[in-house]
Amino acid sequence: MSQVLIPSDPPTHRWIASSLARDVGVTQAVADPVFTSFGRTWWLALLASLPFAIWLFCAIGWLFYQGIGIWGINSTIVWGVAIANYVWWIGIGNAGTLISAMLLLTRQKWRASINRFAEAMTLFAVAIAGLMPIIHLGRPIYAYWLAPYPNTMALWPQWRSALVWDFWAIVSYLLFSILFWYVSLIPDLATMRDRTPYRAGQLIYGAFALGWRGSAREWSRLQTLHTTMAALGVPLVCSVHSIVGLDFAASLMPGWQESIFPPYFVVGAMYSGFAMVVLLAAAIRWGFGLQAIITRRHFDVMGRVLLMASIVMFYSYATEWFMGWYGGEHSDRELVRFEFTGTYAPLFWALLACNCAIPQLLWWPTARRSLPILIAIAVAINVGMWLERILIVWNTLSHGYMPSLWRTFHFTFWDWTFLIAPLGFFAFLFLLFVRVVPSVSMFDMRELSHEERAA
């Protein structure tokens, strides 16, 4: 008896829907929304974020006029929301390039759906982070002292100062991130040049595409350059946030002189950055209808990364507590006790809940594949990571070596301003980005579709 062969269904692609597994489908899905008039949702979001951008720059102007006394800082807690925001934003900014570069070097094909907007997230977050130390200076007109300049007045930057390390780290990382993002964008700019119906668009996209024609030689050189930059980017990213960690670890304050701070800050940057990528991916997926390109499998694997990072973060916290006890120093043990039972104890317990307890839901595949649950966890992680940054400052400076200098930080309206307004400014920049540049890498997605078809 002969066996009847029944044709099987078309193969299911892993990282892209079968319906878009062609070059034309990918290009239309990503490029066409940029040329069409954006809907009411985008305009409403832009109008909602614009007041926050204006609010931020008005607040900066008022700060320069009045001085940093408008914040809740005092003679003991000399660092406040501005420095906590700096560490938080630079962490989010570090994650974008770190995610893209590491995933490229480890040949994780699912990066094709998220690398473009993750790298754009880096540019905006690092730009906002760079503002924070400058506005925190009592005399921001002297911010140029951080950079080498002609030594006419026998004044030279203090190279032992952590602020100088930060200056070079931020500038180097921002320049590298711009180049890394732009190099991968060139083929897509050429695609936009060829598809735009407007003469102005053809000229602008064509100028930035640098005459790209898509020859085999151009592709070979682009891939070599991009991979080389990724190999350079991973140690650069790790060094940048390690330097931020050394801002604290290089001091002699209790709870700060920890050798674990540099790697702990790098993992924290990846943790908060991946959580922000989850939020941006969900927004772009919904706003542009890219469910076929940013699939639930992507959220599942990002949930796994967040779960791993939460475990490492809890291990880092436990190491701090253990070393505070094991070292036998009274001030370190007292600081650990103050964290759990002192003035800021409710915030510290909230930190542990957001960064360590709530992400344990990601052990269940159902939670990783449920967008509402994953988005809620990502928001909790970002809240927890900001609490961690501010409590690193508050706990140590509020409870240092001298009991006579113990103080408590109290929020003012302007502290809340510099916490909330930058978030709106970041949203404003990101909305402008998705309006003029493809938010997903078309050439990466086309390469991925070819590989999945071949497999």
C-alpha cells in the first residue's frame, strides 16, 4: 500500500513572520511608515512630550540664575538627584551599544529587530546624562576646565579627579556611539533615498548615504568595519560605566570603597537598559504595526536576559552586605543597618522588590510572553534602578563617619522637575527619531530573512 504524501505547511521562521520573509515585505513594513503621514497617536504623543522638553530647559535656565540651592542638597548630602540621574541615564545609554555590539559579536540574529532603536536610545540617553554633571556644578561656566585647553594661566585639569574621568568617558563613548549607529544606518539611508517621493528627501537621504550603491565591495567593507567597531565597543562600554562606578569606589566613604562597584555598575547598566529596550520595542511594535518583525519570541528572550541580570544584581547586593559585615568596620556595619532600618528604608525595600523580587516572575514562560506583564516588570526595574542610584548617594552621605554631620535629603519641586522633565525630553527626541529614520534595520532584517529561508 503506497503512502500518500501530504504537503507540509510553509516553514515557520523563528525571528520574523513568514508573511514578511521577503526583501520587499521587510522594506515596505519598515520604510513606508516614514513616508506616510503619521496618525493622530504620534502627534498627540509629540504634543504631550513637548511641554516636558520646554520645562526642562526653563528649569535649567532658572537653576543657572538661582544656583543649586533650589535643590534639596545640603552641606552633607552634596550630591542629589542630578548625580543619581546622571548615573541612571548613562546606564541606560551604555546598554544600547552594549546590547547591539555584544549580540553582533555572539551572532545573535534576533538583534536585527532591536539594534537600531536601541542604539538611538543610547545617543539620547547619553546626551541627557552629559547635561547632569554640568548643571550640578555650582559654576557651570567653568565646565570647560574638565577638558585640556591651552595652559596659558597655569591651570590644568586635575587628572586625579573622577569628574575628568567622566568627561573623557562620556565624550569618547558618545562619539563612538554616533559612528557605530551611523555606519549601520548607511544602507538604509540609501534605501530611503531611492524610495522617497520628495526631491528634498532624496537630497537629504542621499547626502547622508554617502553615495552607497550596494556593491559587493561596499557590503564587504561595511561588514568588516561594523564588526570591528563592535569589537571595540564592548570594552569601551564596560570601561565607561566602570569609570562611573569608580566615582564612588575611589572615595573613602563607608559603603563606597567597594571593588565590586565597576562590574556591578556594568551589569546594572545592562539591566536598566534592557528594561528600557523592552518598553521601546513594545511602543514601536504597537505604533508601527511591526508585530511580524518584533515578535513575542523577542520579548521572551529579552525576558530571559532580564531574569539573569536580576539574579546577578541580587548577588551584588548580597556581596555588599556580606563585605560590610565581614570587614568588621563599625561604620560599614552601621551603614548596612541604616539601609534596612533607617530613614530611607521604605525606598530600599522597594528597590529590592523592583530589582530582585518582581523579576522572578520571568521564570515562567507565560510571563515572558505576556506583553502587559513584561512591560510592568520593565517599568518596575527602571524604577528600582533609579532608586538604587539615588540611595547609593543618600545612604552613604546621610550616614557617614561623623554622627554630627548626619543629614536627611528632602525633595523640592526642582528635584522632581529634574527627575520627570528629562523623561519627557527623551520621549520627544525619540518620537522625532522614528519620524525621519527607519526604527528597525532593514538590511539586517533582509539578511535574517535570507538566512531563515535557507535554513
